[in-house]
Amino acid sequence: MSSLSIERLNSLVQRELAIIVNKENKSQEINYYNITEVKITRDLSYATVYYTILNDDPEVINKAQANLDKINKQIRKELAIKVNNLRKMPELIFKYDEALAYGNKIDKLLKSVQ
């Protein structure tokens, strides 16, 4: 698959996952998952899905990850229905995107220095 096709597929999967993940989420603590990036391997075996939530408490982040792991199969099934032009549906690997939390931490430090 060409790199342009992979980029388009990453974008399509990211859009669809943003809808599916939040629809399937039944957790009271995590109101919303923001899918920040999707990276699919060239052979379509794996899709690493980066996400953030509106809470930076480590305990809540762990619960969010556990929730995604629990509903992973259902999410993958829904995604296969939405993106039906793939010959094989990649395994989904959810990872918390720490870039936003890191940016907020740096921002707070800069404000405290001023």
C-alpha cells in the first residue's frame, strides 16, 4: 500500500474511531475520548490509536485504558462495518497520548516562572 493510501486510511480510521469509541463508551468517569492520531502498519496488521481524555489523573487514565481494552473487540467489529473496503481489519492498540498532558505541564511551569 502506498504511503498516501496509508495516510488516507489513518485519517479515515481516526474519524470513524472518534465516533465509535464514544458511542461504545459506557463509563461514567470518562465522558469523552479524543482520538488524536492513528498509525496503521503497512501490512495492515496493527493500528496504534492515540487518545486523550479530559482528566489527567493517573487513576482515571488507567481506568480509561482498561475501558478501551474491555470494549476493543466491539470497537473493532464496528470499525470493520464502517470501513468495509479493507481486506483485513488491523488489531487495535490503544495508547494514551501524553503529548497534551506534557504540554499543559510545560505551560504551567512557564506561567509560574513569569
